[in-house]
Amino acid sequence: MNERAGMNSAELSKYIKNSILPLYPDIADVSGKRVILKVDSGPGRMNTEMLADLKLQGLYLIPGVPNTTSKTQETDQNYGPFKSKFRTNIRTLSQARFEKQMSIHVTDLPLLVFGGICPKTGAMMIDAFSTAFSVQSNLDV
């Protein structure tokens, strides 16, 4: 970020090159290899030199419409169901562990996120991650 805690064109470009592009080692400007990155409408998002450079690499930067963040936060449509199922898992596991006078530990996190049967109590957890972030859920968003 810059001195005002925001991202100008230079900071955004560095962030994309150092943090986003490495996530996609086979990115290319060909069908099936392109990546779309939706960003806010902050300063520098329409830097044509940066946009052209990214497009040549296969990354298409799509700035959002200004002042619409509260209406266009697509990921919230995934995180809502995820948090709901995760909280259901916490309640289920907490109750099962409470009945056996056991506690929940950080090592229970995969069970809470990805579901399954608790080996200590037999309680069944929902796969919160796959339900909320499945290919179909992402396409629906």
C-alpha cells in the first residue's frame, strides 16, 4: 500500500505481479488459461499500460463500478453460506464435546471447515467449504 494506506497504479501493479500472478503459473492469453481479477474502482485501475501488460499475460483486470461495493460483493454470496454451515458445525461439535467434558482445539479446524465425523464423539459435521465454494456455487454467484 502507499503512504495513504491505499493502492495506486504502481502499488496495484506490484501486488498483482508479486501476489496474484504466482498463483497461476500456467496463465496465458488463450482459452482456458485466462484469469479475471475484479478489483474496486480505486485510483490507477484504468492504467492502460498496466492493463495491456496484464492482458498479454492472460490476466484481465475488471474494475468495479464506483460506489457500488455494497451491492456487488459477489464473494459475500459464498461466505454467507460458508459461515452459516461453519457455525452449525461449531454448535454441533461444541455440544458433542461438552457432553463428554472435552474441549475444542485448533486442530479441529479442518473438521469444522471440511466436515466429517468427529473421531472423539461421533458427531457429524457438514462440509461447509465444498458446499459454499463448489464450482456450481461460484458460477451461480
